Amino acid sequence: MTALLIRRFLADRPWQFALAVMLCALGMASAIAIVWLQSVLEQHARRQAQGIDIVVGAKGSALQNVLAAVYYLDVPNGNITLKEVDALRANPQVAKAIPIGIGDSVGGARIVGTTDEFIPFYGGTLASGTFATAPMDAVLGAGVARRTKLKLGDSFVGAHGLGHGSESGDAHDSYPYRVVGILNPTGRVIDETVVTPVESVWLVHEGHSASANGDREATFALIQAKGPIGVATLPRLINARPGLQAAVPALESARLLTSFNWVALVVKVFAGILVIAAMASLLGALLQALARREPDLALLRAMGATRGTLAGLMLGESLVLITVASVVAGGLVALAAWSFQTFALPGVVIDAGEGFLYGFAGLGIAALLAALATIPVLRRCLSIDVAAQLSSR
């Protein structure tokens, strides 16, 4: 009986019910998406540095070296010689030492000169074509290929800095690259890079990357240590060498994120405000519905319905509304996650299980707030003057 009355009450004003559902759903979906997106982006940032224990570059800012070598978001402090990289590789505590040379770009993507170890290190696999085997061969990350529309066999030239081709800087027209391969999305920074043999960088910048005695240079060396002892001891040994700076990405990233803790707090507060606003809209919808149904509720009381029955009607209506809103919010969040993974950041790893946890947590909080929002409605419902309502009919 109670369920039938709830269904008829809601069906009596379908547009008002739909509006209340959408307002609650948008508030819940926005709050869940904001908190989940923050978690996804933090995990994505940590994933970029996965496997890189130490970044070795020229003396300067350790954070700048990490931003330039791991995330390609800054300019390097300078170059280091390959002799130093070879010496690091010979250290028994070093598992891998991958030299990279950067400085030019195409379409806003870094051109990275490196060795054959680089692409497997990032978990890259070929979608088409082959790996680079000769100077000026280029393998495009999935994001670069999608954005620049370059295809296998196409040629392009690099430009200084992080511009978009020759319009933003000095282009090396005499040294065109040839696309020989395109990688699958990995969700890591390699998706937004162009990988080429390090000899390509030397060829393009002859006279810039070679020192007076002919020693070849690289911009950075990505170091993977053999164990925790290497991670702890290698930075001190590297920093003791003239011209070398060791930076631990995990430490530098943690320091950077710590400085933005206030941003995370603001995001969570904003998410809370959205949920409260959604529950306020629920309260308004229930109060409007009650004002319209007071005569009907008074008639039910006159027919023998208890106050508990009326309270059950109000709580049931609130529960149905918040349940439907939760389903809609879940659909909206799932659509947003799919769009983000497909268009905004292809290859990014999104943990669906974590999303369900955030969704259930949001549903629990919403249900609690919905119960609180129903209290004023219940008080008004239980204080209906039956005689006055019936006499006015």
C-alpha cells in the first residue's frame, strides 16, 4: 500500500520529480567526479616516474631536472657527457642507465633522442611500422600521431623549444625526420613524445651537443637502481662528481604535491558544497510536494492512517528520489570517465573499482544527508491539522 502511494505521488508531478532527480544527480556526480579525478591525476603523475629511481642531469635545480626529464614540462639545466653515463652504467648498483637528448619539438611534443632501451622501459609497443634503426628515423607516441596527423612515411622537421613546428622557433629544415613507427597508447609520457636514435640529435645539433674534444653529450640519464641501497647511496655519489646533479623523482614529486595540498583541500570543500546544494534541492522539492499534498495526507489520517504511515511515505519518496538520482549520477560519472580516457588523456589508467568505492561512499553520504533533509518535512507532515485541511476541501 505504501509503495503504491509513493509511486502515485511521484507520478502526479513527473516533471518536478525529474527536475529534483537531475539536480541531485548533477551535484552527486560533480562531487564524485572531482574527488575521483584528483586521485586519478595523482596516480597518473606517479605512474610517469615508475621505474625511474634517479634522474641525472647538469648541475642546477633538482625539481627542474625532474620536470624536464620525467614529465617534459621544463627546460633542462644543461648537458652531461656520455662518458659520465657510461661510468654510471658500470656502477654495480645501477640496473639501467638510459641516456636521453632533448631540446627540439614538433607539434608541441618533445623529440627525444635515446637508445633502444627507452621504448621498452616505458612499456611501449608498436601499433604500426617498425622501431627506429637509423639516424633521423622517428617513432611517434600515440598522442603525437593523433594530434599531428602524421602517418608512416611522412617527414617533418623539428624546431627549438616546445613550439609547434617552424612557426615557433628555428626549424632544422636540412635535417627532416621520417616516421617509421607509431606506438600504442600507454598512459605514460611516451605517448606525447617522438622517439629517435640519439645520433639524430647529435646530427641535427652538431657543434652544440659535442664538446671541444669531441665527447658526445646527452641531456639526462634515467637511472634504475638494483635495489633500495642503490637509491639511497647513488645520489650522494653522483652529486660528488663535477657538473652532475642527481634528483629522485619520488622525492621531488612529493615535495611538489605537498606545496599544492591547499588545492586538494579546496577541491574537497567544493565537492562537499555541491553535495549539500543537491540535498538542499531535495529538501525544496519535498517541501513543495508536501504543501500540495497536505489535504490528501489529512484525508489518509482521517481514514485511519497512522503518523508512522505518513512518515514512511515521506521517507520512501525521499529514498526513491535519491536512489534514482544515484543511478543517474553513476551513469554521468561513467560517461565522464570514458570521455576523459578516450579524448582528454588516452591511455590513462582509470581504476573502475576505485570509482565504485567513491560512488558507494557518495551514495552513503547522500543518503545520510537526504535523511537529514527529510526531517523538516517529517515535522511538518506530522503536525498537519486534519480538521482544518478537511474543512477547506
